[in-house]
Amino acid sequence: MNLSEIKSFLDEKVIKYNQPDFIENDPISIPHQFEKKEDIEIAGFLAATIAWGKREQILKSANWLMKLLEYSPADFILNASHHEWSQMETFYYRTFTSVDCLYFMQTLKKIYEEKGGLETLFLSEYQHGDIKKALIHFRNCFLSFGAPQRTGKHVANILKGASAKRLNMYLRWMVRKDNNGVDFGIWEGIDSADLLLPLDVHTGNVSRKLGILKRKQNDIKAVDEVMQVLRSFDKADPVKYDFALFGLGIDEKF
């Protein structure tokens, strides 16, 4: 297929997968349990943080975490007692241990009390045309509250080549806005045009099979490469193609 044919093919798949029935089996279902802005962004951030591995296990663990947060993430993080905090010590997901979980929770509390919240923190270094500065600043700030050394691996470092799949997925959830009801679009200060593809093994493999990605590693350089093509397909909303690439990889074994 030439680029025009690839675009038409992916446009059809976007329509197929960017639908409400996509939500149920995806980690985005976790923040969709909530209506309050702060609950959505906190639940989304935590769900995205553990979004690697089998989707059913991600959802099981993310729902467990919401239960520990008493299905009120913002209120719990801001107002929980010492006794209530201690229940977070039971949580783990693969290499994301109770040590990491407690640091994440305590840091989220500080971000909302001292930095104005997750949206404000991302926006503080965001510049139109470049989301990378926001990703770098977010990581630096998030780990600045005395993070255990082991916890750093759970916040992607694009300066060391990471694709930042989970952070970019989270930003897609918060920023993209259309009438399909999957992504939330509650962060209006970031332009959808600047979002980056949440590159993982599935979207990477499909991109290579389509010929829109040559680089073998799933790193930030590969993200830059594939984004050049996706922006040529839709300059205003290039990461809508995440639905197509991911759906082709997961559901259609393309």
C-alpha cells in the first residue's frame, strides 16, 4: 500500500475502534468509573502507570487499587488518615510494589497541594509544538519528593530513549476530545496536535508491517519517526491512529 492507501485503511480502523465498546476491556475503563475531574485524572494516571502486561491483569489490579482508594481517589489522597494510608501497603502489580505505590500516592497528594494538580504540572513546561519538555519536567518533578531509586523506572525518561508509552497514553486520554466518548478531553491547555503515539509492541509491530516505521527499537526515536507519518495523515489529531494501530495488533493480529 502507498501512503494514501495506508491512510484510508487506518481511517477506517479509527472509526471501528474509537467507539464506546472499546472502553470495557481497556485500562481507560478505570477513569471512566468517575465523573469528578480530579478523580478522572488521578484514576487515569494510576491505571496508565500499571498498564503493561495482559489487559485482564491490568484491569484486575487497577480495580483493586480503586477499591483501596475507596472509589474516591482525589478525596482519599488528599484526606486519608494514617490508618487509611497503611492499607496501600498491600498493593502490588508485577514490579510496581507497595513501596512504589505509597510513593505515588504521597506524591500525588503533594502535587495537588503544592503544584496545583496533574494538569497544572504538565502545563507548566508545555509549549505549543513540543510536548517533550512537559514529559521531562513532569518526571523530574514527580521524582523530586524523595523517590526511592527503584521507583524511577515507573516514570518514563525520554532523555534516556524511553518511548513513554504509558505517559503518552495518559495524555491521550486527558487531552483528545471528540464525540465518540472514549477519550476525556478535559485538559484543554494542551493541543491534540502535539500528542505522541503511545508506542508499544503492538502499535510498533503494526506500524512496521504497514511500512510507516523502519526503526527496530520501540524508543522515542521510533515515536518521532512514526509521528511524522501520522501528522501527515491528520495534523490536528494524529494520535487518533493509536486506536487503529492498537486494534489491528490486539484484535486483528495484523
